[in-house]
Amino acid sequence: MSQQTVNGVPSRGKVLTLDNMNPNVKRVEYAVRGPIVQRAVQIEKELKEGVKKPFSEVIKANIGDAHAMGQKPITFLRQVLALCSYPELLEDNKFPEDAKKRAKRILQACGGHSIGAYSASQGIECVRQDVARYIEKRDGGISSNPDNIYLSTGASDAIVTMLKLLVCGEGRDRTGVMISIPQYPLYSAALADLGAVQVSYYLDEDKCWSLDVAELRRSLNAARQHCNPRVLCIINPGNPTGQVQSRQCIEDVIRFAKEEHLFLMADEVYQDNVYAEGCKFHSFKKVLFEMGPEYSSTVEMASFHSTSKCYMGECGFRGGYMEIINMDPEVKAQLTKLVSVRLCPPVPGQALLDLVVNPPQPDEPSYTTFMKERTVVLADLAEKARLTEQIFNKVPGITCNPVQGAMYTFPRITLSQKAIDKAKEEGQVPDMFYCMKLLEEEGICLVPGSGFGQREGTFHFRMTILPPTEKLKVVLHKISEFHLRFTQEFS
Amino acid sequence: MSQQTVNGVPSRGKVLTLDNMNPNVKRVEYAVRGPIVQRAVQIEKELKEGVKKPFSEVIKANIGDAHAMGQKPITFLRQVLALCSYPELLEDNKFPEDAKKRAKRILQACGGHSIGAYSASQGIECVRQDVARYIEKRDGGISSNPDNIYLSTGASDAIVTMLKLLVCGEGRDRTGVMISIPQYPLYSAALADLGAVQVSYYLDEDKCWSLDVAELRRSLNAARQHCNPRVLCIINPGNPTGQVQSRQCIEDVIRFAKEEHLFLMADEVYQDNVYAEGCKFHSFKKVLFEMGPEYSSTVEMASFHSTSKCYMGECGFRGGYMEIINMDPEVKAQLTKLVSVRLCPPVPGQALLDLVVNPPQPDEPSYTTFMKERTVVLADLAEKARLTEQIFNKVPGITCNPVQGAMYTFPRITLSQKAIDKAKEEGQVPDMFYCMKLLEEEGICLVPGSGFGQREGTFHFRMTILPPTEKLKVVLHKISEFHLRFTQEFS
């Protein structure tokens, strides 16, 4: 207990200080909402207060937040949510019949027919059934059991829960978790929080961020010297790197996981966001089952999905699910117990998820509008993916892999030694220095590559492709000009 | 790695088993949704399938889930939520102007004017401002800073986050957390999960579950032999025990916390649920500030509130907040970082919270209806609280303290040695045996007192008083009859 003096009176100081708080929490880092975003929020306030800047608004391209970027909600989804919130509207003939039908079905499944009641901790049963049917359809008929579906508060919640189950041991026996570099920093943050060991494997930037089993093996063997690697996490389509894994590669990964006795975690939240020609989303589950019973009856896996991405982009509702496969029944009982402590995922998010997995059908009145809205969003994203690659690759010193899927570009930037030295002088890592300067000069908020991990000596940033096309063009050109200016300044 | 044989082929067994999963998770227990509730769900399915039972429905009095018990949502809240979900309804003249005004204000504060955008991780700024104003009004003008408000996914989320910050050390230095017995099992579950040490202090059943500082001191001194107690948790009004703390007692607790250098966590989610004559809710913050700067500028505290209880009972939305007081600024920065990893609390829940802290005012069109609905709910609850105490106390072998506040009764039941022996024979603790038998015979689902903790040799159950009055009467009489039958059977 530290002895301090306040107004001459000895005081014991705070109960809770940086020195005696949870050390794991201190190790947590989450760049997507880190210092650069805090500065962006500050600048926004300064703009509001009339402070003169070389720009009139801050564009937050740091996060995959579709609605914040101006994307309109899908009408059908919001109609049903309004009906669920205020069921008196079921009498209103302004709402289409299929929206009313969905709302009635969801309300019927809620305690007291209200989305204000707690649901089962695993999620509303009929929603889990609809999720299972959605998965079956997606995977060409491979069966899915609603008992293996756990609804969640966004995918993040399910990923953290699954990691928590898997972590045990001390010292060299501590659970190691393999994650890609670059990675989505939820993973490194959760591992720090849980005190698990991060085991990094590198994606191959020169081969469009592809995953190579030889690299997985190298990483695993190195890790076995100091921890007990038991989990392999894959993000497909990739975040922040935008690659879409080939079927062959998924098969290789599954074979590797089986050989090396690893639990597979497949983060598939961008499954509907695939743009590049020749690319297709293959679910880990489908590939697993197509590899035959030797695999499909043994490899333990969890797959994650979310309502925050795809065409709907409903981040604020915090909806999501995971499907678990081949989990030991006793462990599954523990999982069910664990999720019950938080009572249930938000019910509006569960309702939304139900609509996402069970959208209007061709014979229903909302079908045409729904398909039109959905198609426009996805076609726009595909166009923006192409545009981003094109414009960035014209800039000397920026190299950019194609955005095959997901919602981000992760271009490599060449920084001179002079720029690197200057950053060191300012006490910043070089890509943070670069992004901060971009923010101050152009009002564009990106996330430095160091927040996701990158090979030493390389520098990147992550930018979402979500701004409306015309605004995206402006952003891309502003970054390009900035890059040239920056290069010149530090040449 | 265990070697097993599957179809004659040696197999390494599961990657993840009960033996090698997170041991802390195994220690988690959460009775409110434990085995008895699982059996209740099973019985409901059996009833649906036509299995004959001595009852036609299962009444789940295990959890404070108002809407599931038939309580209707408050019109104003749901109107605004519908408007926020589907802003096209803002054109509809069926909605009152104040509802529209609230919805517009909330949407204005959302990214892209959509509740589908992520909010700031700490919560939407204007909602935090409204929360701060609500607290100021509640506490007679004592100032509240929106920067100290963190919105959350229900109160549970905030409580776990706060506990997580506070836990550190190993062995005898491990953080100890003082919780009341009986307690709400979120606390024991979170402590098990975090590997913290539970330090139990007993409420005095003979004095209407009051809290005695001498007992706090006894518990603290005993705990100091084996851990480092740093946190004192209080639930007021009490769950599961329904007592409302006196102002004097709160002052004593605060003085104790200061003397003993403890961080205070005040769970005040039932602050609007006070029924007994002469009882009044006093917030810890208000009392703290009334004790003068010696206290108000030093004692570190977090207070929790929720949208799930009070008059609205909107559990499914998972809304809530915490206010932190006197927290070290460096620790606060760590807290802000930690909550950012989960991106943000569900935005519909944030919107709902905004309405709860900023309800219709006397000069607004929704005021009359709102007040009527609110008053009816609270008056009904007060009536049900009285009824419950009255009926139970007539039954020989049941003793029941007045339900001064919150939503539960926690009566003591006398069980004969014969019943205790029979339970042991069945491998159950005696009050679980009692509650299981009640469930099988009467279809009423309660939670055994052992799930909350109780003095050794005493037995209780927790029952919510939420069923509609007529149904509550039936439940109370059924339990009474069951108790007499049970007593006779094991006499």
C-alpha cells in the first residue's frame, strides 16, 4: 500500500491503481479503437467548436461500420424490428404481410410475447432453428443441429467465450492460440485478457495474403518450445487483409488441425462479402464434411457469424451466433452453463439475426425490394473494392493486394529511413506516425498496420472500403496525395 | 493427451475435454438458470408433447423476468424504440410528438443517424449526459459527470468488467471480494471465472436481512489470513433478500470501506423497487457526498443500474450503466480501453436507457399515460410484496421477512431430519430436493437457497413476486399446500 500525502495528511492513496490492477487488462491492446480514434474524436470536437483545420469533417475509415458511413438499413429488417418493438403496429396496413408474419413468429417465441423478456441463454429456440436451416442451405444440405447453435452479443462475444473455455495450464503448459498476422486485434486482446499465449503465423503478402501450411507448421513447432498450442484461429474472408481462402487451402488447414490435434476456430463473419472474380466463400464446415467421416466426426470446430457485416451492416444490434462441431458433450454443458451467467444475448439482435438467416422468399411481398437493396449494397462494395486496389496501386510507395472479400484494404506503404527516424524521435511506431500525420492534415482516420501485426520492417494501414463511392474516391486521392507529400518531406 | 480407441483405431480423443478445459469455468455456478430451470424447460416440452402431469403449465418464478410473467411493456418506451428502428414512422401521425422528439434526438446522436451503427464504446454521448442528469436529480443536485458514466450490456456486464479490473495477485496476495450471503450468484460466478477469492459476509435474517458492520469486520479479518480483500459489494435493495438498507447503515458501510481501504461496488438495480412503508432508497453516492469531502473525495466506488428491473422490466434489451467515482485516471483509461474491445453495448438498449432516465415530462403528451402505466406496475408490485409475506407467514414451517424492495422473497423453510436424509440419499442438497419435488408435483419453478448461499443448517428458496396478482395467489397457495404435504411426508 503506497503512502502518499494529501494536504499534509498522510493518505493511503487509491485502492485501485495502475500498479495493483489486473495485469492482463494492462496488456490488452485494441488498435481499431485506440489512440488514433481518440484523437479523431477530439478533432471532431475541435471542428464543432470552430477550430480551423485544413478539412471540414473527419472521415473515420478505421472501422467496418456501414451505417455510420451512410449505408441505409435494409427496409424489411427494420420493419420487422419496429413491429417487434411495438406490436400495436401489427394492426397497421402500411406493413407488408411477410414482415408481420416474421414479427408474429418471433414474438410468439418470446416470453410473454415480448422482446423485453429474457430469452434462453443459448438464444431463442426458433431463431436457432432458423440459423441451423440457413447453415444447411449454405452448405448444400449438410445437417446442422440447433442444439449446436449459440446466439451471441455480436461475434466478438462468442469468440471470447470460446477462447475462455479453451485456456488452461501454467508456464510451458499454458494454452497457445494460433492467430494469423496480420490479425483482427480482438484475438490478441482476448488472449492478453485471458493470459493465453499468442502463437503467430504469417500470411503471405506476396501471394495475396494466402495461408501456407508450411508456415503454420513452422509457427506451431516454434511455439511448442514454450507453450501448449491447442487452438488454430482462421479469419476467412480475411480481416484486415481481405483475402478469400481457396477450397484447397481450407482442406489443408483442416488436415493440419487434425494431425496436430488443434481446435479450429473459423471466423466467417464476412461470408457474404466476396467480390473478386474466381473467388468463392467455402465454409470450413462444408469442407470438413466433404472430407469424409474421418474428419467430420473428429475435428472439433467452432464457426462464427454476425449481423454486423455482409449487406446489412447492423453493428449496433450486436447480433451473432456460433456453431460448434464435435464438441465433447461435457464441455458443451459447461459452455451452456457459462453463457447462462450473462442471462441472454440482446433479444433485438436475436430477432435481427433471425431475419438475416430467413430473409424474404421469392413468393413473398418484400422479396423484390429486399433483393434490390441487398444487391445494390453488395455490388457497390465490389465496385469499391476494385476502385481501392486500382487507385492505391498507381501511387509509388503504396502496394495493395486485391480486396477479394470482407470490407478492408491493408496496403503496404514504403517509409524512408528518415521518416522512421522521425517517428522514433516522436516516440511513435512509424506507421502510427504516418497515420497520425494523415489524420491531422487530411482528417482521415485509418488504423496503423502495427495494430494488426505485420512482418518486421514492413508498414501498412487498414482502411475500410465502406464510404460511399464518391467519398471513397476523394479519400483515396487524398491519401495518395498525402503519401506523395509525406515521401517527399522525408526523402 | 489421452489415448482412446475408436472402431479399433487408436485415437487421441478430443482436443477439448472436461479435464483440460479452463478450470475456473468449471467452478462457475449460476443457480438462477441451473439444473432446476433445465428440468423446468424439459417438463414444458413434455407437456407440449401431451405427457400427463398434475398441472397444465410450468410457472417459472425463478427469475425476475417481468414481461415473461405477463407485464406489458410501457407504451412510450416501445413507441420510441419502433421509431428508432424504422424512422419512416416519424412521418406517421399516430405517434405522439414527444416520442418523435426523443427518437430524433437519439438518431441524431447515432453514426449515420442509425441505431445500426456502432456507438462510442463508453456509450452514446447524449445518453451518458441524460444518465448524469438523472443521477443529479435523483441525488438532490450532487453533480455527476457524463465522463464517469459507462453504458453496458445489462448491469451484469458492467459488474463483471469492474471486477475484472480489480483482480490481481497470487496466493495470499490474490484479490478478495466481499459479497453478502445470501448473494445474487452473478457475483460468485464472476469471481470463480476470474479466479478471485470470494469473501462472504452474512446478512442478518432475524433483523430483516440487515447488514451489520461488525459482521463485515469479522469477515474481513478472517479473509486477511488468506487473501487480499480489496472490494466490498453491496446489493441494495437486496437480491434475493428484498431488504432496503437504511441511510445509517449505508453511512456505516462507507465509513468501513474508507477505514479498511476497500473499493465499493453498489448494485442498485432495484432503486425504483421500494414498497414497504418507512423504507426509502438512498443511493450510495448521495450518502457518500453528504458525508463530506473527507469521504466524497476519497472513497472509490462504482454504482450499477439496469433497464431490466424497476417498472419497465425490459430484460431482453440488455441495457444498463455504471457510474464510477474517484477512480484513478490511469485506471479509468484502462477501463475505457477494456470496454472498447467489445466495440459497444447494444444500441437499442442504450436508446431504451435514455428513455428510462429521461421519461415524459408533465408538459408532454405522453406524460399521463406513462405515469399511469408506471404507477400501476409499481402499485401492483407493492401489493404483491405484501401478499407474499402475508400468505407465507401463515404456513407452519415457512418464515418470511417483509419484501421491502426488489422483486423476490427469500423465505426460510424448516426441513425435517428425515427430509434432509432423503435428499442426501438422492444425492441432492436438501433445498434442491425440496424445489425439484415442488417442480415435479406443482409445476412451479423456484431457485433453492443454496444457489445464493445461506447459513449452514438453514434452508430457503427464492421466488419472484412478479406473476400477476391472481396467479401469484394460486402459486402461493400451491406452495403452501405443497409445504404442508412435504412436511407430513417426511415427519
